Amino acid sequence: MTAFLTLAALVLLLLFALGLVRMALGPTRADRIQAVQLSGTTTVGILLLLSEALAMPALVHVALVFVLFAALIAVAFVRHPRSQE
Amino acid sequence: MTEFLPVLAVFIPLLGGVLQFLMGPRAVPVWPMVVSGATTVCALALVGSVTNQGDIQHMLGGWEAPLGIPLRVDGLAAVMLLLNNVVGGLVSLYALGAHGRSGAVNSHFWALWLLLWGSLNALFVSGDLFNLYVALELVSLSAIPLVLVAGPRKTVAAALNYLHFALFGSLVYLAGVGLTYAVAGSLDLTLIAGPLAEGGPAGHMAAACLIVGVLIKAAIVPFHIWLPAAHGNAPAAVSAVLSALVVKSCMYLLLRLWTEPLAGITVDAAAQLLGIIGAAAIGYGSVQAFRQERLKLVVAYSTVAQLGYMLLFFPMAVATAWEGAVYHGVAHGVAKAALFLAAGNVLLYVGHDRLRELRGLDRPLALSVFAFALAGVSIMGLPPSGGFIAKWLLLSAALETGQWWWALVLIVGGFLAAAYIFRVLRYAFLNAPGPTIEIEGPVPPRLMSWTALLLGVLSIVLGFTTAPILGLLGGLPGAAP
Amino acid sequence: MTHWMAALLITAGLVFFLAGTVGLLRFPDAFTRLHALTKADNTGLGLLAAGVAVLALTWQLVLLIALTWLLAAMASSIACHLVARHGLHHDNHEETRE
Amino acid sequence: MSIMPEPFALAAAALIAVGFYGFITQQHPLRRLLAINIFGNGVFMTLILVAYWLPGDADPVPHAMVLTGIVIAVSATAFGLALIRRRILDANRKQDHGDD
Amino acid sequence: MMVFDSLLALIIAALAWRCVTVRDLFQAIVTFIVLGLMLALSWTRLDAPDLALAEAGIGAGLLGVLLLSTWRVVRDAGPDQGEGPPPSPWVRTAAAVGSIALGTAFAVVLHTVEVDSDRAGGLALESLGEAGVEQPVTAVLLNFRSYDTLLELGVLLMALIGAVLLRSPLIHRPAAEDTGTESPLLPVLVTVFTPLVLLMGTFLVWAGAHSPGGAFQGGAVLAGAGVMLVLGGRLGGDAQVSLLLRALLILGVSVFTVIGLLLMPLEGAFMAYPEGLVYPLMVTIEFSLALSIGLTLLLLFTGTNGLRGAPA
């Protein structure tokens, strides 16, 4: 089973690498940020798989933190702050 | 009780700064002055007990050597603590005049200055390689915001540049710490010398990272470009601290690392290279100092030059050179603080510090100009002054080791220093006839003039205190007594 | 038995991820890409999480995995919506040419 | 130590090299901060590898060092970003003539 | 696994390269964030889940959000912000040669280093019983090398004072006035996520005693909750600072120092804790640290020394 999980993680990582191509190509910023979203989701998937494969349940916590901050990053992208006092 | 003194010397100012942050403007100036006084007393007591009973060690948390962090105060640390706390105390008095009024910025100034003071003490008493990294960061990250106290508009570019170099330098240092830990399995300065020497390429890489990281933070010549703008635009009290103590603390660390943990691994080529860099710093810094049009920039470039002298220790590496380098650190610290405080008084009174327009300063600023001249004597290395003793020791070391070219560097450096110091003095009062200053600011409060003068006098007095200070310092570590 | 089920779920999840990535790469414009992406990767992550949950030993872990997926799905669809709206208003034409 | 190439050791070296390159060649202060952080990540990776090479459980001491390092690097970077914003605010007030 | 690690290492190197060399600032920032995610992933592979948490939360997460927000300000200011001239080809070549040499040297050293396996960390693992907490990293941070942690809190405080001195805050208008984000879903996201994030943060702090997590990771996640509120327009930076807030900011460093100093005469060393009290002291310290760290990180994000609530 471990081998299968590891293989699945590897496949996800490959897909992630492909997703990075979109991030590099753009052409709009929305595309790039969306690619970041996908990379976040993919990484969460990898972490879940690894938590089982490596028997490290703490990785699920890491995955949860990933999810929370991925949401923050998307919101930060759409919000326009000023810096005038 | 004495074993608690290192902890107190660090945490009186640190906690004082934190509480200043809590209490805000209302606590200014009473609280900071109380903390400054307590810190100075405590640190002097610490230095006193090292003089009487020898080295002090305090294992934090009660954990034994490789596990816990040791605080150690030996001769070198004690001398640096003496410098730090005497200059620190006087700068606090000066700042009472400059930043003594209540107000948000002044409150932040005091919080940061007390934190910086504590951080410097922490750096001097630390006996652990990684803890030194944290202390270095503390020093940098309190020093950089202090530059901003002069008003962000003037200083933001300088602060940004400073931050880049400080951050990069400390990360290079941290890489060295990591590699050291890999080969030595410990971070205690006394336990890593042997394993590092046997560590092969990794040991050498570790040593190189540690040294280069510290050089970057110390603003040694190729890495000096952030220094003049930062030191030249900060408020006077801050410039004094930055030049006299902050970069000095990095030089201290270099001496400490070189003579203890890296003693078995240093190669002669590296030592010669450091000497050459030092000579380059002396030449370049002095020439630049001579070419500056602003008083504070002259003093700032003078720091670039003067730091070079301490590097001359490395190629000579004999006891006399050791004493000379440390004494130079002390003498330069005191003199440079005096120069910056005096320059600050000029700036306050005149409203600018453009050299060509400084005429006839002698009357309203007599004390400050006198302080400048006294400190200048030490910077030039003329007798009787601390600078003279330091350069004399370095000169004897050069002759002792037969490396006469360093003696040449010392002599030329002295002439160059004389050139830029006299240039300032010429503008300040030899050119007295002619239009005097147009806009007259407030005459600096007496406190500010007298603290500058006191530091100036101290830099001369250091010419007569060689025996006790060198006695406290002790011999070159590792050398046969 | 559980192993087979887990494997099946995870494989199905991977297929959805694959579809999402292909969509991201091949679809013509930002909005269709957005659409394809969130649908695919949310479902993909859900299946994958279900597969891992089947293997998990404690119910706390199962709960945590479920929470992770729920939050990821929610965050990603809302974020997608925000980014799309934002794209409509702002960014489509202001990308600097390199 | 194995003679086999260790992928993460190579990655650490790459991060250090790339970070250094960026630090030297980048002019924009924000880009420089990014480069410094990349360099730092290389250093952190080195430390984590050192921890990983302890037989048995991972060595907690380098881990603690990295955690400290991350917090310091991020707070310094946040301060740097505030500096950058201030610089921009000042540059927008055209009448200002700093001594850049 | 080797293939996985190699691919991951390759991705990390490629992302770093792109982050440094890409022209567009926005792309550099986005790449940096993804690089942070990948680093966190690689650190889980190197048996460092604590650090993966920290990197995901602080290094990629909070810093990423801050970078994106600052990027907006930089972009709004116009295309060119007083950058110097691009470096000459000579500088570039020299830098390239230098960095290749540096990288090669590091790669060689990392492959040939003979690590000492008799080290402080091994001793730390053996002495865990006396530390009061089971989690080795927490034990090192809060007990064996607690002095480092204490000083590090000083760094956080200094960075905050510096940011406050600059008076260059990040001000987010209420979401309803921000064109393009007046989505009805944003308040939903904020309402649902914030309590969960707070819960997660608290959990991580508490978990730090026996599993990966701790004051820094938990504090970062708590700060994340605050940042969520700021981005949602519910909370904003303020120039006015209350005594309570300042007290909370220095809570961690004060509790740490005062406990250390009070026990010093009894225990004979600074930051030494009496045997029976270790665990409660650790937990007290950990929670006060997390609170201060979280608040400091949040204020480093807003760039102010105060906070005020704003109507949703």
C-alpha cells in the first residue's frame, strides 16, 4: 500500500509541475493566482497521501494549515490596500 | 551573586526597553534614565568582579555544556562590556538632552536604544555560536529602526540598504553555524575548535562562512556601502552608538571566533588577506573621509577606515597585536562616540553640517569643537591618547613579526586621518573671519556638550590607562603565557 | 478490502486532478480554466481524501481529513469566485508585457 | 555519508547559489529581499539536512535553529516591506529631495 | 521515493531560479509563495513536520499575503520606483561565476561532510524526560535553549517598532468599497474561516507539547485569523494604541523573563525550572508566547501599533 501511496504522490507532484507551466505562461494575473490555488490543492493532496505513506499523522495538520493560508492568499490577491496615513 | 551579573547585564536593559514600550511616552525620560543607570552599574560591577576573580560562567537553564547555552565573561568580553556600558551610559545622558521630551518617537527611541544596549551586552557575554547569531540579529534589528528616528524621509533608503546587508550577512553566518554543528555536534565556543580543525572541507567552509558573514555585518570594505549613509543620517546619539559599538561588536566577534573556535583551522593566506582588506579599508575610508562635504559623512567614512586597523591583527597574530587591536577597538569606540556627539551638536546649532559653510564655530560651540579636537587626536593616533597606544602596539607587533609593510600602512593611515581631521577643524575655526553662520539653532543643552567633551577627554585619558585595561584583557588566547 | 477501496478512490481522485491540470493547460481563456480547475481539483481532493480516510486508523484523523477537504473545497470555490470577479473588473488587460 | 547525490542537498546548494546571484544582480529592494529569503531557505535546508543525518530520530537542535531563523527572517522581511512602502510614499511626494 | 525527492528538489531549484530572474515583480512574488509551499513539502520528507508547519504558516503563508498586499501598493505607485540602473554584464557574469562556485562548494561540502553523530541534539533527545514536554523541538525551544527563543521575541518586537516608526501601514478599505470584491461570498469566507483558524491555532499551540506544533506555528496561525479579519474588512490597523494591546504584545517576553529571573536565586541559573513545576510553566510560557507572537505578526502585517474593529 505504501508503494501505491508514494506512487500516487509522485503522480500528483508531476501534475503540479505541469500546473507550474500555466503559472509561468499566464497570461493574466488571474491565471497565475489560479495556478497557485491548484498548486495548493495538489500539495494538500500530496500531504494527505504522505501522511499515510510515512505514518506521520501530523502531516494532516500541515495540510490544514496549507488550506487556511491558501485561502488567505487568494483573498489578499483581490483586495487593494492603500498605504497612506 | 556574581554568577548572576551577566544575566542582569543583559536583562536589565532588555526588560527595561520592553517596559518602556509598554509604558510609552509618559515614562520618558525618568524610566530610561533609571534603566540606563542600573545597567551601567550592573555591567561595571560585572567588569569589576572579572577583574578581581577572573572569568565568570553562567550555564543558562542549569543545563550542562553541549545542551544548554553558556554565558561567559572573560577578559576580552569584560573589556568590550566596559566600553559598551561606559559609552552607552554617556550616550544615554546625551540623549536625555536630544530625546528627553515625551513623544511617541522619543518613546520608541528609548525602547529601541535600551533593547540595543541589552542586545550588545548579550552579544558580548554569549558563549554559544547560534546564540551569537540571534544576538547579532537583535543588534541589527534594533540598530536599523533607530536610524529611522531621525525621520523616515531622510533615512529610509539607508535603512533599507542596511537591512539588506545585515540580513544577508547574518544568513551567511548562519550557514557557517549549521556546518559547524554538522562537524562538531555542538555550538559551545569552547567545544568546537578541535572538531572544526579535523572537519576537512566542511570545516573550512564553515569557518569561511562565519568569517565572511561577520565581515559583511561589520561593514568591512567591500561590504561597507551601506554604512556611510546609515551612520551619516541617523540622529547623533544613534550614529555614535552605531559607529562606536555596533560595528565594533562584529569586530569583537571576529576576534573571538578567530582566536578560539577557528584557531586550529585558520590559514596564513586568509590572515594575510584579512590584513590586506584592512589596509584597503584604511586607505579607501580615509580618502573618502577627506573628500566628503558633510561633517557627519567625514566621521562615518572615518569609521570605515578605522575598522581596518583591527583587521591588521590577523596577519601578525602575536600578543602585542592582540592587545593593539582590542585597545584600538576601545579607543576608537570612545573617540568616535565623541566625534559623532560633537557633530550632532554642530548640526543642532547650525541646522546643517555642510563643511564649507561651517565658519566660526568656536564661540557658541566651543565645548563641542574642543571635544572634536580631543577625539581627533586619538583618531590620528597622536600621543597622548588611546589611539596612540593602540597604534603603537600594532606598530611594535609589525616590527616584532618582521612584517614592516603593516607598519607602513599604520603610518600612512595616521597621516590620512590627520588630513581629514584637520580639514574639519580648519573649516570649523581656523577660518574664523568671513561670514559666520546665518541660521542659528538652539545652543545645545549643556548636558549634550559636556557628554561629548567627557568622551573626548576619555579618549585622551585612555592614553594613561593602558596597564589596567590590558591587564583585564589578558594575553592572546592559546598563546603561551 | 479497505486497501482496494482506498486504491480505487485515490486513483479516481488522481484522474480528476489530471483532468483539472489538463484543463488548466489547454482551455482557451482564464474563465473556462477557472471553472474546469475548481470543479476538477475539488472533486479530486475529495476522492483522494476519502481514500486516505479509509486507511486512517483513528476517527480523529478521519475527522481532520474531512475538515481539511471541506475547508479546501469551500476556500477554493470562494477564492475562484473572487478571483474571477476581480479579473472582470481589473486585471485582464493590465498585465505588463515582458 | 553516501556518495549518491542527495537531491535535497543539491536543492540547498541551488537555493544558496540562486539567492546569492539575486542578491548581487537585483536592484529592486523587494526583489532583493526575495533573493535574500531564497538564500536563507537554502541555509535552512542545509540545517534540516544536518538534523536528518542524525541516526535515529531527527536532531531537534537544528530544527529549533531553523524555526528561530524563519521567524527572524520573516519579521525582518516584514520590516523591510514597511520600509519599501515608506520609500514609495516619499517618492510620490515629488517635492522631496532625499540624499539617495 | 528517490524519484519523488529528485523531482521535488528539481522543482524547488527551478522555482528559485525563476523567482530571481523573472522580470515581472508579481510573478516573482507568486513564484516565491509556491516555492515556500514546496519547501514545506520537502521538509516533511526530511522528518521536520514542525518546520513544514512553520514554513507553510509564516514563510509562505503570512509572508506571502504581506508580499501580495505590498505588491499592490508598489504597483499603484507606478512602474518605476527609483531603482538603480540594471547591473552591467560584467557584474552579472561575476555574480553568475561566484554563485556557481558557491553552489558547487556547498554541494560538495554537503556530500562529503562527515557528520558527528555524537551531538547536542542526541543529548537533548535523551534528556527529554527532564524537559517537561515530550516534543523534542518544543523542549529545545522552551527549555534547553530557551534563551535563544527569548531573545528572538525581542527581534519580533524590534521589527514591529521599526514598522510603526515608518508610518506606512497597509490599509484595507471595507470590502464593499473595493471594486470587484463586493462579493457576497467574502463575508461568508471570513465568518466561517476565522473561528476555525483560531481553533486550529489554539490547537497547534496546545499540541506543541507532544506533537508537531508549538508557540510559533500556533501563533502564526492565530495571526492568520487576524489577517483574515483584516482582509475581510472587519479589523483594521490603527494609530491609536491601547495599553491592553501593548501589554499583550510584550506578554510573552515578560512572562518568560520574569519567571526566569524570579526562579534564578532559587534554582541557581537563569531560566532553570523546578522539577515539579516544569510542565505547567512550559504551558504558561507557550500560550503567552503564542499570543504575543500572533499579535506581533498581525501588526507587522497591518504595519501599525494599534487595531480597531470595523463594521463588516
